Amino acid sequence: MTTRRSYSYAFVFGVLITLVLAGCGEMDSEADPRVQIGSEPEGRILFAADGDIHMWNGSSSERITDVGDASSPAWSSNRTQYMFVRTGDAYSDLILANINTGEMRNVTGNQPGFTPGTPDYLSQVAWAMDPVFSPAGTALAYVSDVGTDKNFLWHRSSVDTDPWRVPCSQRTYDNVERPDFSPDGSQVVFAQRSSGPADLNRWMDIKICDLNTGELTVLTEGDVDEASFYPRWSPDGEWIAFVRRLDGQSNIWVMPAEGGDAIQLTDEGDVTAPEWSPDGNFIAFLDPEGSSFRAAYIEFDVGANGTPSASDSSTLFSEDGLDGPSGLSWIQ
């Protein structure tokens, strides 16, 4: 009887404690599944390692191509296709692949039809780089130097339509890098090199081109001691995450997409390739680890006063031979 009565008292006491903690908002995460919502990154992430495309599925990663010269993967909005870059002898092409069947086909045809190294070959070489699909449909943006001596922004309404060079990306006549679409597909953010008066000093700034109006908006204006690059648009359209190099340190920063003050989110000091989670709750990035990189993430939050902040970083996965400049592409 004593044992049973003691057990009953303990049970009642435990229930009371649970109710009190629930009223105070301090329930254990295992007792309240609501606490688990958004607590762990989910989805599928494409990345390049050792010349092939790999996919992380939330728990492990696998190699999904076998070509040896692949980089810069990007998911399509239909989630069954992705694009990547294949690099040859002084040229590169965009390749469209199906995640289910493994089927691949060229989207660009930059490989010259002449013997490599000959004058005819060298006169026709061209590059296609940094592909990204619009979240709102089938449109594709990428960087290419076709017809020019600079890498400018190109756009296609689909992979099967003719490309056009976006005029506003040419206004300062210097190389464009890492475009990314706004959620509705009407604008593209990108990094572009800028030069000093004597063309001896160069840095990078973040700019937005409106594809409908041709209007160019400059988000950052750096100088020789500062560079902003690798911009990525948040899924809700409110924020641009990017890498800022300042005082020899490269970290993830974020700023309003309409312009405004930038806020530093990480302090690792040597990171690259930010990428938003599909729900906008996390930002992944690549951080050097030994001779390779780890894919890390921070949890992103906006306070009641509208100021963004982030958690300390945690590791998503590590991979030998991970290609940092190729970046990450994340879908649900």
C-alpha cells in the first residue's frame, strides 16, 4: 500500500509540474511537438565534389553524376530536374539532368568544332556559368561571355527558348557572378565587379535588375577594402543574404531586398556560398574544413523590431573534395 500510494503521489506531482511548465511556456520539446517545428533543416541539397554532382537528402549524401568535370548545380522548380556546368578545354556548357532517370542533355553548345588550341578553336571558345532557375516557373538565368569579352547576365524563359543578354548587367561593363531570381521571377540579383579610377583597384557589389523594366538597383557600394558577393534571395522576397569580405574576413550578411542596412550573421571569417532553406528559416553556407569544406547552417530570425539575427552555426554535412565555389542548391 505504501508503495502504491507513493507512486500515486509522484504521478500527481508530475502531472502538476507538467501543467505548470505548460502554462509558463517551458515544456520539454519531447512533451510538446510544436517546439520541434522548424528546429532541424530538411530537404535535398545539391553540391559538387571531385568533379561530380552529389545530393544530400537530409541524413546522408550520394553521388548522382559520373562525369568528372561537373560544377555549380541548380535545382529546377519542378524538383525533378537540375542543371549543372561541365567544363572542357577553355569552354563550359550548361547541362540539364533528370534526377529520376539520369538523362542529360546540353542546353548550351559552346564547345568549338575545331581542334583544341588552334586559332579557329580559340576564336570560338565561350563560357556558361552559374545557372539558376526561377522559383516561379521555367525561366533560367546564367552568366556567359558569348559575343563579348565579359561575363554578363543571360536569361531564357525556358531551357528550350532563345537566350538574351540582359542589358542592365552591362552598364558598368565588368564581370557578373552568381545571379539569383526573386521569388516571383521578375528580378535578378547578382554580384558585379567594379573598378577604381585607374582600373587598378577592383571590388564587387550587389545589384538587382528588373527584367520587365530594365531598371538597375545598386544594393551595396564597396571599395578596395570591402567586397560583397554571392547574393541569394530569401523565399519570402524580403531579404538578400550574401558574403561580405571586410578587414580580411568573409562572413554571411543579410540586408533588405529593397535596400537598407546590412547585418552580419556569422563570424567564422572564411565562408562562402550562402543558400536559403526552402522555408526561409535557415541559411546554409560552406566553411573550410581541412582540405575541403563543411556545409554549415544558421537559423535565421527577424525580431519584433524588424532586425534580423541568427543562431550559432551547426554542421549539416561534410564531404571530401567538396567544391566551395560551386555552392549549394536547396529544395524541400
